[in-house]
Amino acid sequence: MPGLLQRRLIFVTGKGGVGKSTVATALGLLAARHGLRTIVAELASQQRVGQAFEHRGEHFRELEIAPHLFTISIDPERAMEEYLRLKVGAVGHLLSSSRLFHAFAMATPGMRELCSVGKVWELAQLERRTSGAAPYDFVVVDAPATGHGVGILRTPRTFSEIARVGPIARQSSKIAATIADREFTGIVAVATPEEMAVNETFALRDALARDRLPLDLVIVNALYPPRFDDEEVARLGQALARARSPLGRTALRAALSEHARTATQHEQRARLNGALDAEVIELPYLFADHVGRPELEVLADALARRLEQPSPSIGS
Ligand SMILES: Nc1ncnc2c1ncn2[C@@H]1O[C@H](COP(=O)(O)OP(=O)(O)O)[C@@H](O)[C@H]1O
Ligand SMILES: [Mg+2]
């Protein structure tokens, strides 16, 4: 199995708020450092990637935010219009400008997901359909929160099975085959070291397994650094028992509660390690007001240390 950076299309999934957009961008930065022409594609119009790089304005276009690094925010309706114009020519034009057709198509269950994932697929093609568009070496998809993330991965197969024949069936089965191709596509789950996020990661793995899609990598994001060893914790406890001043007691309690939180985080990380076949790697919690370019570079460094060397489960 090729390593993650040797594939072309990476889906980053996970529960809301765990750091999917952050990790997707850091992964994009890492690939771009290797000289890979890279795009981070955000689904569900989050526009987080451009914001981290302080880009404003048009987000539904491919926008270069750093050398070799592009971003796009994918809107399902626009993706559908583009597809219709390219594939069905004049009739497509007519359909794509019909508001009734739009409303009808977008109300079809799964159509929004299909259009979004279809655009992602198009970005990952060596021969781009979008006229004048250059190919990408590496496409990172910042998928919506878990349930939806699985939907995005599953929808093409569902459509190909339901439609059976015709252009939708053909296109869907092509996309489904690309997603199932483990040399081409990788699936990454992001989790914070908290019980709920870890539970969701197990649920995600199980949901993907039902579609015979494995998780390639789990990234435990925002791990606190261990600050105190056992002996120091014991001394802090004794100090608290003796402390008289309110300020001193508050400080000691804060230190002990941070230690407790770190310990819980490490338990949750161990739960993940113990129960998954996928490789589990960690990213530190960054104590910053705002995760911007410098912080993303730090996270890309941390990913580099883990992903650039071949390892038993994700190395080739
Ligand atoms: N490793 C980290 N250290 C500190 N803050 C982080 C880290 N990862 C993410 N964040 C912050 O947590 C919040 C949620 O991250 P985000 O990537 O938007 O999550 P998601 O895309 O999963 O909803 C953001 O404010 C982000 O800047
Ligand atoms: Mg996000």
C-alpha cells in the first residue's frame, strides 16, 4: 500500500470541531512543500482554509494561497451546473439555467453529495474537464462532519447501484471505483482525545467497513503535553493540602486539573491505539490565539515527521 503522500486523493473526516479543516490544510501544506501541486477542497462552504491564509473574496474558484497550494470551496449547485455544461452541451446550458430544474435536482436525496464528490473527483483527474485547468498531484478533501463524511464517500456507489444504466450510473460508478482504489484514495479520520470523538471514530470505521472502505490513518489532534510526572503530582497534592493562601490554592488546583485532563486525553488516545488497525498519529495542542499560517506550518512539521518515513501500516 502506498504511503498517504503517494496517493492523489485524501478524504479528511471526523466529528465537527475536532480539527478536520486544520489537519486538511496542514496536510496540504506538507504536500505543497514536496512540490506537489496541491488543492484543499472544502465541502459545505466552510471557507476556513482561505481564512487561515487571510484570503477573502471568491471562494468557489481554485485560489492559490501559497506556493503549490490551492484551495476551493465546493458548492454542489455550481458543481452540477459545471458538469451539465461540460457534458450535455446546449441542453445542459438550458437545464443549468432553469431554476425549477435546480430545485428539483437539489431536492433529490444524495444529489448534493454526488455533485460535490463529482467535483472532487474532477479535481483529482490528470485530464481536467474544467477548461484550461491544470491537473493537481494531490487533492485533500475537507469533508463535512462524520455522518456526512461517510455520505460523501458512499453516495457514488449508491447512485451507481440505483441508476444502473445511463450517464449518472456511468459517472457514479467511475467515482465509486476511484474512491475504492486504495492506491489512489486515502481516508483519514481526525479525532480529539475525548471520549465522544473517539466513539465517533469507531462508528466511522464501522460505517466505512460496511462499504468495504478502510480507514488509512487516524490523527489524534490537539493533544496536551504531559507536564508533571507522578512524583510531581504527588507533591502538588501535598502542597494543596497545606496551602493557606487562596491564590496559591487556585494555582495548585489549576495545575492538578490540567494534569487530570492530560491523563484523560492519554487514556482516550490509548483506546484508539488499542482498537484500530489503522495507524494512529498525534498532533499537539497549540497554545495560540488563532491557528494561522505559522501554526499550520508547525502542524505540517509534525505530520512530516510521521508521514515522510515509511511505517509498517501506511508505508509502501
Ligand atoms: N492542534 C490544534 N491546536 C490548537 N487549536 C486547534 C488545533 N486544531 C484545531 N484547532 C482549533 O480548533 C477549532 C476547530 O478546528 P477546525 O479545523 O475548524 O475543526 P473542524 O474542521 O473539524 O470543524 C479551530 O478554532 C482551530 O483553529
Ligand atoms: Mg471544518
